[in-house]
Amino acid sequence: MMKNQNLNILDEVNKGATMGMDAISFVLKKVSDDKFKTVLDTQYNKYKEISQRVNDIYDTYSDKEPHETNAMNKMMTWYGIQMNTMVDDTTSKLSELLMQGTNMGIIEGRRLLNENEDAPHDVKNILNDFVVMQEDSIETLKKYL
């Protein structure tokens, strides 16, 4: 049972990280502000690092690969960004969209932290770092609203 819970946490973190990377890569195509581009590149790399850390310990808990976002989720993310930026693709609007997605990740991450206080150190560390990283992202994105 515990092993499954650890896998669930790692899968959720990895899905969140890959979703973050997807969203940023879709949004980046619309960004004209160079400073904002740099911020998004940095955030993309932080998500990538978290995903890499999940991959590094995943085989401790499973012989499968970590879950990522599927094609449908990717498409919905892309479609949502297209629809929401058709009329308004200002830096402020793009920042707002990324903040909404990031907030969902924070809520899910905090819930997982609260429900799994006894998770192994390595799993809990990645989850905590992921949540803190997203909370930092929110603070950074606020400046672009």
C-alpha cells in the first residue's frame, strides 16, 4: 500500500511538472517581452529538473516509467491557451493563465503533503520542492499581471 502511495505522489509530481513544461512551451510562442521569456525559460528548466529528480528515484518504487501528461491533456492545455489568448495575448494575460495552472498544482501538491506526512524522505523532498518552486513561480508571475 505504502509503495503505491509513493508512486502516486511521484506520478502526480511528474504529471504536474510535464504539464508545466507543456504550458510554458505553448505560451512561449506568444511572448514578445524578453524579460518574461527569460522568466519562463527559467521556470521551464525548474520543472524539467523536478521531473528529472522523479525519474532518478522512480525505479526505487517501480519497474515502470513515471506518468506524464497524455496527448489529450497536452491538446487541452494547448487549446485552452489558444482560446484564452485569441483576443488578448498580452504578457499580463499569459501570466494570468500560467498562474491559474500553477495554483492548481500548488493546491494538489499541498494536499499530497498534508495527506502523506509519513512518506519517505526522498519522495517528500521532491514533492515539497515542487510545491515551493510553484509558490515562487506565482510570486514571480504576479509582477507581469
